[in-house]
Amino acid sequence: MATISRENIGLLNDKLTVNLSKEDYMPSFEKSLKTYAKNANIPGFRKGMVPAGLVKKMYGQSVFTDEVLRTVEKELNNYVTSEKLDIFAQPLPFENDSRQLDMNNPGDYAFAFEIGLKPDIHINISELKGTFYKIQVEDSVVEDEVNRLRSRYGKMTEPETVSNEEDVLNVKFAEADAEGNAVEGGIEKDNSLLVKYFAPEVREQLMGKKKDDTILIQLNKAFEDKERDFVMEDLGLDKADAAAAEKFFSLTITKIGFVEKAELNEEFFKGIYPEGNVTNEEEFRNAVKADIQKYYDAQSSNQFQDQLYHQLVDHTPIEFPENFLKRWLEAGSEKAKTPEEAEKELPSFLNQLKWTLISSKLINENAITVERDEIKDYAIRQIASYMQGQSFGDMPWLDEYANRMLNDKKFVEETYMRLQTEKLFKLLEEKANKTEEPISLEAFEKKVHDHHH
């Protein structure tokens, strides 16, 4: 009967030796040979009538090797399960084992494997703490959003002349020299730009212009940095090329447009908030402010969760069987690596592994699961985001789409993991000691920027 011995060879690192006698594998070997004989297609013999000796000669050694190794794998898996060993990856065979498997001389064999054991982790999430930065919504931000919504739901008109920095100009860029003469084979490109995107001097020059009027511009003088980069990329120019930024272009106005902003009336309010609970300008501005605050709070929540993540990863002591994991990176991972590559990748690999162990423990301890309906709802929300919040109305295809996605194994697995992680962080945020601190948007963005750099 097969036996397995266990020996500690390092921190969380054991050696398992599987000892087989021929009684452990010979019955399955002989059974497999008979199966081969029944199914073998060999010229000159009818199926099922191939002599056993010929089958053994042709296939015996490979079948023998397969059966011995299959027996080893079965015994090893049974041992790991029965002993409740929580291991990393799969057992790695020792390379220095010399195995001469000979079907003509069956005997006792010993197969040695190395395993890496997962460490015990102790986490008390009630000890987690952090600062929730409550971003203050400034009146100017509310006003900008109100104007953006009024423009979005406004009416497009076509004035005869340019008279407003909010005018939209359809223009044609044509490369020219400093005197305005066309460059043969030069760049030509249509674009659409707001008057306010131009530098102040050019804005003044555009005022009063009509359709088909042309002005001469030089890119580095016609636009501020951000707008110039956008225009140069659209023209196919390298925005980092100073010489390209000095190019001249004839700019011909092909169309003038202006959006008359929607009036602040009940019809407009209902278009933005169809629930009908906004009926006047004060309620509308309060609703807009609440939406902005909700968006800000989501950003703050992400940042708070990032604090909790780093507390867990940086302050949860975890020991690893590094020698085993290094070997696994070399030989056991999807792509084999050199010892030098494994050594270099080990620190980042251990950091990722640390979070995997921590999150798995917390998910298991708190029984965090995801139901099929939640995955379906996520699929529907995903298509909704693609449609940019358009009303679905009566769309039976949407339900069909979601059900089809539920048959996509990869989508289901990835979504399950995503939603499970979201639930974990929501739980951590609820359980942690949270200190709220008011902050401006600018200061918050600087804090996030500094953290990532």
C-alpha cells in the first residue's frame, strides 16, 4: 500500500515523499493494456484481435509510465486533502529524483515533491482607521454644471457673424507660409472649435467674421498649450516638435454655430430630473449640487478604500515560503523563467500574493458571495454605460443580452471577482474607524496625485 512521508525543509516549506510498491500501480497498468488491446487499430489485425504481447511491446512502456505517475498524483492529492494542507499552487517535483520506470522490472518507487504552505493570518478589521476627505462643492462648480446642462439641452442656431466666445466654428486648416500662400502638398484638415479655445488676440481677430472668411494663424501663437496640443495631434503633428508648432495655417470658417442655452423653466427641470420632484430654480440647483456631491463622495470613498488597502498590505505581517515560490516562478508558472528573472519578480509577486491571501481570508470569514442576479444586473449596467444613460424603454433584447453574458464563463468569473471585491471594500469601509475631514477639490486632487507619485 502506498505511503507518504512528510519532512520540513524550510519556513512553510515541506517535502512530501510518495512511496509506491508494484501492487499500487500494476492492476491499473494491466487494465489499461487490455483497454488498448480492445481499441487498437493496427494494420493486419482486426480491431480487438491484436495480440496482447504486440500491444505491450508497442505501447507498454508509455502506458506503464502514465499509470505509475497517475497513481502518484492520486495518492498525493488524497494526502493533501485528508491532511487539510493549505498549499500554494501545486506540489513541485524535485529535479534531482532519478526515476527509471521499467515495465519489465516493476518494483518500489519513491517520488519526492516540494510544497509551499500558506501562512496563518490574523486580521481585526475593527482596528482599521482612516480619513474620509469630504470634498466641498463650491458654488462656482454648481454654476458651471448648470451652464453645461443648459448648453447640452439648448438650441443650436447659425448666426451670420462671430460674436461670442461660446460660438462653435467649423473651420478648415490649410498649411500656408508666413504670407498666407498655400503650401503645395501641405496639411489640410477640417475641425470644429469653440472661439474661446483660441488665444485672446485671435479671438479678437475672429469677432465679426462670417462664413467663408479666412484668417492666417501660427499654431504656437493661436492657441494656449492645452488647446495647441489637441489641434496639433488632430493635424497629425508631433505636439513636442517646436518647429511644427511654428507652422502657419490659413483658417477658413465653413460654419458658425451658437447654442442658445435652455431656459430655467419647469420643462427643462423635468428633462433633467424626470421624476418630477424638481419644479423651480432653487430645487434644481440643490439637485445639481447633490449630484456633484454624490460624485465627489464616490471619489473620496475610493481614496478611503485605498488607505484601508495599504493598511492591510503594509501592516499585516505575513511570512512566505520564498524558496518554494521562487522555484514555482521558475518552473511552475505559465511561462518558465530564469533564476535571475524569478529573483527580480519575487518582491512584486509577493506583494500581489499578500493581498490575495488577505482578501481571500476576509471574504471567507465574512461569507461574501455574489448571486447570479447580481452578475446579470452588472451586465445590464455595463450596456447602460455604453449607451451613456439613454432611456431603455421597452427593450426585451437587454434581458436577452444579459442572459447571453451569463453563459460566458470568463465574463461571469471576472464579474464575480469584481463584485466580490467591491463588497469586501464596502464592508471594510463600514467597519473601519472613519474620521471625516472637509477639503477642497483642488487639495483633494493634489493629495491623490502626490500619493500616486
